[in-house]
Amino acid sequence: MCIKVLVVDDELDMQQLIRSQFRRKIKKKEYDFSFASSGSGALDILEARPEQDIILLDINMPGMSGLELLEHIKERQLVLKTIMVTAYENMSNIRAAMNGGAFDFVTKPIDFTDLVITIQKAYAELSQLREGKAALIQLPLTEKELAETDQKAKHLAELDQLKSRFFTNISHEFRTPLTVIRGMTHQLLENPLRWAHRGGPLILRNTDNLLNLVNQILELRKLESGNLQLDLVQGDLIFYTRYLTESFHSMAASKQISLHFESTTEQLMMDFDPEKLMRVISNLLSNAIKFTPEEGRIKVSISVQDSEAYPQPSAVLNVSDTGIGIPEEELPKIFDRFYQADSSDTREGEGTGIGLALSKELVQLMGGSIQVHSTAGAGSNFQILLPITRTGSPIDIEQEKPLAPPVLPVAKSDVEENILAPAPPGELPRLLIVEDNSDVVEYLSAVLEDKYALLLARDGQEGIEIALDQIPDLIITDVMMPRKDGYEVCEILKSDERSSHIPVVMLTAKADHDSKIHGLRKGADAYLPKPFDKEELFVRLEQLLKLRQKIQARYAHGQLSALTPRDEFQQEDLFIQKIRQAVEEHLSDPEFHVPELCRYIGMSRSSLHRKVSALTGDSTTMLMRRIRVEKAYQLLKETDYTIAEIGYMVGFGDPRYFNRTFGKVYGHSPGEVRKQ
Ligand code: ADP
């Protein structure tokens, strides 16, 4: 077999590097490389020698980019596989390439072992594809074969979709802890004394999360290539499982979930691999906690199955919860790699969909099996059967320090109240943070608490409720959250009269262009991808507050009645018009005050007050007076009514009070205006 690879890269070093790395393989005729330094050069080679197997394609090239070349290759319908070469952080391009039909990607600097494995994988798939095609040409397929091919194609398409979702998820999973780590490190560098206590544990927890994620991915890969060894020891399974369960107590307690351990026997000496079992149980328990609402129950139990109906005595380990459960049609798929039963932006908790796939493989490696029983809405039960054997070297698992679970349970932030840092009202702008990840909340409050009075909502639904109740000055919202996602939060608040004026900043780990456009379409005023820069966040927030001053200037000066319509202020103008209309309809009624206006508009006194003062910088009472006085000004100019009459006509019972208010608004008395 000689694999023909076309390398397309504008960096000329690449040619040298490949030739030296593959020297032996080229000599043995296992590989045959051609090189092109641009997209058009590559097309020329393909024209002359279309029998290439693999194209190794750099995404970033001047002239025709790798993505464009990929399109051209697709159009030519060549049977080959493309592997993209890219910088790791270039996730959106990677996704675009995968969606555009690339087989896989490798990152720069190139790990050549990884490259060889990737090329071989691609070649294996290509050979299958070619065999399939050849068969297709040689023999007409039977109906059964056709159905099978169809099924296979469907499966491949599904796998492709899962893979692409995996990339989005994995980038989310990396970006969130990175935001916290990066941000908190900056805080620490700026003021070590102030932040060491709060920042240290936060950074540690998030690095552990990242490490765990990387380990899971590597382990899955090792399993795939058959390189994961089993390290069996003989120990007490009951003690070890109880110990593992206990380390999840504080995580469960942070959601007021009760976590119990039960066993039918005191001790069960048998073979198991402590590290692999720890991974499996940690996965099941962190899932159970993640997918069980507050005040739920989780039970871990062990029993022994020793009846004759079974070929071998087995330990039966159950992890059951009273959580959200899994719909029946999803059950067969949840052990698939990258699969998540709920892939929406509102799903509970974060994740990558590799936990259960890994658990299943690890259990199988230990000679056991794993099953799930679950009903949507009524909780889940994961059951593991492990054959009882006693061949490993006995250890005293109580004495030898057992392995700690990899995920330090995510502590909920200390902040239990919705109000994070109550600041004296009126002094600091009020900012609502809508975010379900406590560590991100902790970090955001650390950087914002000196500048803003903070409010907190832990999911989208709560965010909407608090926003409508409190009418904050600014909102920062995450995108992926339980109950309502960030897009919905934005859409609902922007279309509600009470909150439409509040600027919304979306913070998200979905850094791709489409998400940004989507966010902005839903009315977000700014969109910051994680990990974001603190200064950038400050600037955005300040800009948005400045925009508010611009709006205030619009309604504070000049005649409210003579506003030139502007698209950007359309909604707010309508709101001010509505108040004006209400007051004008009750112009001569001196009893039409704020409570009557609230009833007319259909808003509570405090919501109306907050909205009016955000828009105009005035209180509602003052705004109503301004509208009355404006009308008086017009009447003074256009009619012959006496000043006292006009005062009564616009709802002032007392002429002296009318004079004073008029003077305050216009800087002249009504008499002076009349004389002009
Ligand atoms: P992740 O948790 O990273 O999404 P897993 O492979 O661990 O990935 O789980 C796959 C999917 O199975 C989850 O996304 C979830 O939809 C479902 N799932 C797993 N455990 C539970 C559980 N205890 N209750 C409800 N759903 C669960």
C-alpha cells in the first residue's frame, strides 16, 4: 500500500519537515507526497493527478483559503479525504471545515504521531468507501444491501453531526473554566492580598476541571487504540465505593440533594481497577447531581448476584436518582460518544457527551457491563455488573490512600442571596448577572462589585423575573442556561415595555460568528466571547451606560412633543409618547398623578419610575409636570387665554405653583414667555 498525500501549505518549511519526518516511510514506498504552496497550485496537481488519497490542507493561506479549496475539491467529486491543518484556537474555521466535509484536523505545531494515525484512519475509511463504490459499480445491489448502505450512510451522517456538536461543546467546556482562570489570575496579579483567598481555590478548581476533561479525552483515545491497560487489585469494593460516594457529598449538598450509600454486605473483596472504577462512579454521580433538581435524592447501592441463573457471581452497583430522567427514544444512544439527550441551549449543566461513552468502555474493560433504566421526568438508574474474581494482588484499600475523584466538587458560590453586593441605592448603576455557573458568577462579581450594585439570577427564567421586578440599569447574560437560554432572555426583555430600554451584554462560550449574529438579532446590545478580557467588559458596559446618557439627553432637552423619529429610539419614543398621551388626555385633571398614570400604562409604580428615570433622568412626577408645562407653553404662544386660565387648563390648581414649575422648566416665567 502506498498512500498518496497532497500537502497544501504556503509555509515552505512544511515540505522540508514532512520529507524529513516521513523519510523512512517514503523510502519504503509507504507514502508518496506531492506539494502545493497555494490553492490554485493544488487544483493544478489534482487536474494532472487526480488519484490522490489524502489532502493535507492548511486552513490559512493567502489567496485561496483552505476552506475555499475544500469547496472546489467537493465540486470535483474526487474520492479522497481531506485533513485540515490549523492553529488550535481557530475553532470556528475547524467547525466550518468539518461541516464542509473535511475528514479530520490536526493542529499546529504538528504532532507527527497524531498525523500518521489520522492519515491511516482517513485511508482506512477511504478504502472502505472505494470498495463500496466499486461494488456498487460491479453488481446491482439487492434491496437488503441497499437498505444497509442507506443505514450506514445515515449512521455516518449522524456521527458527523455528533462530532461537530462535540467541537462546539468541547470549546464551551474549555472556554468557561479558562475565563475564570484567566480572569482571576489577572485579579491576583493586580492585587494579590485582596484576591488570594477568593481567587486561589477558584483557579485550582477550574484547572482541575480542565485537567479532568483532557484526561477523559485522552483516555477515550487510548481505549480506541487498545492502549489502555487494566490495573487490577484485590480490595474491598464496598469500602472504596462508599469512599467515592462520600467525596460527592458537598457537591450534592450544594444543590440540597440527599446522597445515600447502601450495601447488602459489610465487605466485598474482589478484583477491580481503582482508577477506572473511580472514573466510572465519578461520571455517574456527577451526572446524577447535574440532572437532578434541588432537593432530589441520589442513592448508590451495592449487592451481590450469586444465583444459578447467572454464569458468574457479580457485584451489582446501582446509581439511581430522582432527576429529570431520559426519554425512552434517547436511551439506546446515551452511551454513544458525544451524545447528549438534550442538545439545546437550555439543557441542564454543561458537558461533552463523552462521560458515559467512556464509562461504558471502562466497565467493559473490567469485564463488566452497564445498563440504564430511566423514565423521562421520573429519574434514572444506572446499573453496573462487575464479575467477582479474586486473582489480583490483595491490597488494603483502607490503608493505601485510595484515589480521590478527579472532579473537585464544584462548590456553589458563597453568595446565596440574589443581591450580591448591596450598594447604597442611587450611587452605583445596578447590574443584573444572569449566569448558571457559580464560578463565573464569582469571578464576575469580583471584577464588577466595585463599580456596580450587583443582582444575580441563576438561570434564564429567574433572570427575566428579576429583570422585570427590579428594572436594573444593565444586564449581563450567559447563553447556555437551564429553563430559558440567553437568546430567549434577550428577546423577552427587549420586547417587554418595562425592560426594553435595558442594555444587554451576552457573554458566551459559543464563539462562532453565527451565534454572535443570532445574539445580536435577538436584541443583545453587545456580545463578548469567553474568555473575555476584563477591560473589554468594562468598556462595553461603560459604552452602554453612555448610550443611556444619550437617550436621557434626547428626552431631557427640547420639546418632548417635537422629537424627530429615529429608528434606534423608536421603541423608547413610543413609550414616552404613551405617557404624554395619558397626561394630555387628563390635562385639566389636577388629580391625575403617578398612581393614575401607572394604572393607565399598566406598570407598577417602581417599574415605571425606574424606566422613566433611566430614559429621562427625571422622576415620573417631574416628567408628568414637564408634559403639562410644555402644553402650557404652546397655549401661551398660540391662544389668548390668561396665564391663570392656562395653569388650570394644564392641571395646576395653584397659579403660584404653576408659575414656579414653569420657570424651573423653561428658565422664564409664563408672563415673560407671553411677552415674547
Ligand atoms: P455529558 O454529561 O458530558 O453531557 P455523558 O456521556 O455523561 O455526557 O451523558 C450523556 C447524556 O446522557 C447527557 O447529556 C444527558 O442527556 C444524559 N444523562 C446522563 N446521565 C443522566 C442522568 N442521571 N439523568 C438524566 N440524563 C442523564
